[in-house]
Amino acid sequence: MDSSILSSILFATIVAGTPLIIVALGQLIAEKSGVLNLGAEGMMAMGAIAGFAVTLHSGNPWLGVLAGMAAGIAMSFIFAVVVLTLMANQVASGLALSILGVGLSAFIGKPYESEILPTVGAIRIPLLADLPIIGDALFNQQALVYFSWALFAGITWFLYRSRPGLILRAVGESPSSAHSIGYHAIKIRYLATLFGGAMAGVGGAFLSVFYTPLWVEGMVSGRGWIAIALVVFATWRPFRVLVGAYLFGGVMVVQLFVQGSGLEINIPSQFLSALPYLATIVVLVIISRDQNTVRLNAPVSLGQPFRPEA
Amino acid sequence: MTSDTDGDQTPRLELHGITKIYPSVIANEDVSLSVKRGEIHAVLGENGAGKSTLMKMIYGVTKADAGEMKWEGEVVQVENPAHARSLGIGMVFQHFSLFETLNVVENVALALPGNPDLKQLADQITEVSNRYGLPVDPGRLVHALSVGERQRVEIIRCLLQNPKLLIMDEPTSVLTPQAVRKLFDTLRQLADEGCSILYISHKLDEIQELCHVATVLRDGKVTGDCIPSEETPKSMASLMIGKELPVPEHSGSSEPGETRLQLNRLSKASDDPFGTSLEDIELEVRSGEILGIAGVSGNGQQELLYALSGEIPVNDADSIVICGTPSGRDLPDQRRGNGMGFVPEERLGRGAVPRMSLTENALLTAHRAGMLKRGMIQFDKIATFASKCIEDFNVKCGGAEHAANSLSGGNLQKFIMGREILLTPKLLVVAQPTWGVDVGAAAFIRQELIDLRNQGTAILVISEELEELFEISDRIAVIADGRISPAKKLADTNIDEIGVWMSGMWDQATPAEVVAHD
């Protein structure tokens, strides 16, 4: 394999992993507060169509990203009211949100199905981008790729170094204890849920504005679910989310490459298409076997409603 | 007493006519009390008397429906715990409010205002812990700490806020006797420095030893104030439960008969990373004797009970022999078929099905006693049996058709104990027989256990209440860190020795060094 192929596989891997990182890190924050929002798929779909439509009308992809974020926040706000204020079951409400988002985005997106957006140029970092093989892949990328790295660094710092992060983890472990020492657990859960929604919306907008860049019904194609699975199998640790997302992206790109290369191999293409999902889950299951790591990092109150005493 | 040493005589805390009504119950009615500075003030009462609710109102966790609270002479309305802390009120909860996956420093930091530097805070924690004799390592994760250590963390967390009033809710229920003594030293030192302490307990001897003044609650109302040192446990008990405290009669030691339960080097690695693995447990319970197992919670009691009940069978069938049958691999049903009865610690979910009626719950374990005919339920028989449990054990409930979760914890415990005792098993394994049961009912249950023993049943009791074990056991052993001590006849041991053993130190000879390490 010559180095230009390797370089382009690496490039495509990074791009494919980016929306997963953004969405999964957002969900990680929400789950660390004890809120399990299974609606990521729906929030991403709404973010994708909102981002696409706004970019098309305004001509500005950044307004599109903001619109995607707003759509994600709106969706997660509905969810937050239902599960945090009205105390509905988180699992059922999250599934409903997914179905709502996927359906509603298809409805809104009907008129946009034949449109195509202009490609947004990459941002090239001088000198570093000239490195062999990795230069292009790492330092000649879309702005949102750099954003995903900043998000990773920021969230790692936030969770393990900052006081609000400490409070967030405390609420996720025991909202009643947090309440009894004076924290507003419901408010903190609201903020975390909205952040998760915002990131899901940005992830969705990345797909429709930068990645494809067009709108097709069902274009999120399970990435929201993979992001949720990533968070769990990464045992709620940001670095493992990063690894899992790139693993998924890598296998996705390699199997597309194999399918498109015309190589004579006797593997059904359906199996190859399923491979990224399979590989990610198998690898993450293996690294999350250690029960101690799970117990120490899993938010104990995940999915449980909390009602402060009157 | 130290409360009269200073000039300022304004009470630190005064409550007038505090009332709190929950939909189904009046938790507090017209409660008034007054706490001076440097005073250790007991709030005495049975489970459900309204002590915890009263403390939660003082600490701002819940709000009173009526009444007035004065803090250092000024009327205040405590909005929330943060407000209470800013006034100088600290509280150590009965069920700890610590976060297990965080370390000690982080736990303390969460309760302090602002954004304290964690390194400096660790030094402060060490300083306070040295000053008050509360040894604890600031860097450790809370889940790895013993219950006694966790309590120290809670106390240190309060002390760092320089409280003027410290509320302690049933602080000794989880401590070894030695740790209780150390805690009392710390509390006395605090009181001498001017801190007031509200000490909640139902243990009369502790209140007599420690407290200057006591306010007694019954059914949410104040039934009296007293000076514990001038009272007898009897007189305080009658204030607390409205009648004299019955003492179970133990009819001396009869000659125990055949072996009904034998554990041979029972070992079981725990699946739970925070659990305790059982190591070479050896014990024997004979017909007509009660073997008590003492220990601080979390030392393998749960694991031992799961292995005994058959909920988690073990690989080696011979390591658990029930009435002569090797039963290690048997499931709970087979073990019950061999004559074992079992009362778990959790009543709802393990001892009874919450939403099923008492009759149906009785059927769950009594179906072997002739309640079935050709696979069909004999409804008249099971109804008679359920009513007998209710009557004989004085269970307060709406009737046998009411759901198990409509009963209070104590009444459900009486029902479950009744169900198992009336089946007169050959072997009965009981965890925490009187946990959460009021003092009168507890004495009744203990008496029933002793009567059952006199009828020839072998009984194994696992309890965290040492007084209880000393009241009913013939022999007593200690479980610590998944290992079990030799069993001693009651006459050959005492609370001090068992207390030392609870730290896992039955092999060593010198108890003096043990005290600091629980």
C-alpha cells in the first residue's frame, strides 16, 4: 500500500469519527449527571436538517452549525421537561424522541432532497500539514475536526479538574446526597441534558453540511445509537470515547475502500457494511470487561428519576 | 456540664411549635426544644417517632408546616442545607451522604463554599483529623473505606465549616463499641469548645453516658424533657415507648442436640468488586441453640447470607451441610424442603413481594405445609395461616388481603418472622431480626426466637446489634473481612472482646493497639 492511500484512509477515518466524538462526548456529560437520553439519533437527524436548510438559505455553513445546535437543544429540552420535571421513564421517552426526530426531519427535509451544498474548504495548519502521511490527515481538516479535539480536551479538564465537573459527577452518583448538601440536582441535570442535545445537533449538522454535504432521509444511519453505545462501552471515559470513535471511523473507511477497490474477495458486501458496528462493539466490550473500572466510572443514578423532598 | 461556663445565655437553637404533616402521617406535632451552647442535647425516640424529620427541618432539607425556629435569638427560616451551613449548622446523616466513586478530599470539597484548592484542603483535613482523633486518609476513594471511616469523613466535613451546632443522626448504629467510645471523646471535646450537639438515638445507655439533656419524642410529639444522668434506662424507656421495656427471658443453656447446619471451609469469591469474598468459613449450629454472628456491616454478611439461602449457590456441595444433606449447590427451594427457614435483611423484594397481599406472601414459603392439594392452592388454609401470623405476632395492618408494601417496615418484619417461625423449621437463618422494629416489638421477636430454640430449632442470627446478640445467643462468633472467628459461649466472652474481634483481630493477643483501627 503506498503512502498516499494510507494517508487518505487516515484522513477519511478522522472525518468519519468526528461526528461520533462530538455526539458521544455530549451524551457522556448528560449521562454523567444521571440522565440517559436515548434520543441521540433523533436529535442528530434534526440537527442535520436544520443545519442543511439554514446553510442552503443563508449560504453560511457556520449559521448552519448554530442552527443544528439550536435544533438539538430544542429536542433535548422537550426530553428534559418530560423526564426531569414530569418524571417520565427515561428509556421510553428517549426512544420516543428518536422516533420523533427521525420522522420530523424526514418531513421537514422533503423539499431539500435534491439540493447539494458547496463543499466547505479545510483549514490548513502551516508546517504541520506538510508532515508525511499524518500531515494532511491531522492538520488539513475541517474546522469541526479541530473543534472535536478541543471538545475532548475541554471535557476531560471539566470532568476531572474543575469544580462544576466534580458537582456534575456527584449529582450523577447520588442526586439525593447532592441535594442534601445543597446542590440543585434537577437544574444541573437540565443543563447537562441540554449540552448533550446541543452536541448531538452539531454532530448532525456536521454530517449534512460538511461530510456529505447533502440531505437524504435517514442519513444519520444509526450513528446516534453508536454514539450512545460508545459512551457505555467506553465506561464513561472521554479518552476511550475518542479511541472508539476513530476505530469505528477507521473500519468504516477501510471496508468502503475494500468494497470500492474491486478486489476479488468472497465476502458479502452486507457483512462488510456491518463490520464497523461489529468491530467497535467487540473491541469496546473487551476493554470494558474490568468491573472495577465500570463501577468507578458509571454514574450510579443513570436513568433514575429524582424528586427532591418537599 | 460545660454549658454554663460562658456569659452569653441566649440558647443557640430554639424550636417553638414545629409541626410537619405528610399526606398519610403527622411526622411532628407542636415540637418545642431549646439547645444551649456547648450542650449535648439528646433527641430520644423510637423508629418513626419523628426524630429524623425534625432534624431535616432544622437542616433545611424539608420545611415545617407550622412553628418557629430561632437561631441565636433571631427568628430564621432555613431555606436549604446551604443556608443552614452558612448559619453554622452541620449534620452527619444516618445514611451517609458521601459519594462512593469520589475520594475523601473531593467529597469534603463538595460541601464547602467557593472553590477550595484540593491540595490545601487535604492538609486541612489531616490537621482536623489529628486534632479530634479522627484518622482518615484524604486521598482514598470513599467506597474503599470502612463504615467507621466514612462517618469520620462526614464529621470532618462538618467540622471544616466550624459549626456552632452539629446534628448527629443515629451515629453509633454502624460502629464497633471501641469506635463508639472514640466518637464520644470527640463529641465531648467539641462540646467543651462551645459547639452544641443534637444527638439522635434510641439507645438509652449511650444517651445516659454522653448527653446533658434529653428531649423525648413519641408519635411526633414531645412526651418529656429530662436530664439523662438523673434518670434510669427504665424511666426513659417508659417516656419513649409509653410502657416499661420488656426483657426477653433466656431459659439458660439446654444441652444442644444434633448438628443442623455445618459449614466446612466455605469460600466464595465475590463477583462484586466492592463486595467481600468469603474465606474458609467454618461453623456449626445445633438443634436447640442460637448462634449469633456479630460484625460491622460490609464484612461478608451479605455474601454469607446469599450462600446460606441458596440465592448464590457455591460450587462445593459439601461446604454447606443442612440437616445432614450436602446442600452447597442446592437452590433456595431445595434447602427449604430440607427444613431450612430464612429471613433476609431486605423485607421488600427479598422477604416479601411488595405488591402481593399478605396471604399470597404467606403462601410463598408456607406452601410446603399442607397448603397445596394436587397442585391447587387451599385458599381457606392459607387464609387461616396468614391470619394466625397477623394475630400471633401482633401485626398492625388493614387485613390479610392488604399488600405487603402497605405495612410499615417493623410490622412487615413481624409478619415475615411470624411466617417463618410458625412453620417451625429445623433450621432458621435470620438476618437483622429487629432492624427498624420498635423497642417493644423487638423484645417480642427476640422472645419468639428463644421460644423457637427451646422447641429444638437450630437458629443462626446475623446482626449488627451487639446488645441483641448478647441477649439471645447461646454462642457468639464474629465475621470480619470475609473470615469468621471461633464461636464462644456467651459466658466465656464479653462485649469488649467481641468488639475487638469485630476489627478482625481474634488471632492477636493485645487488644490495646486495635482500638485505633476499626
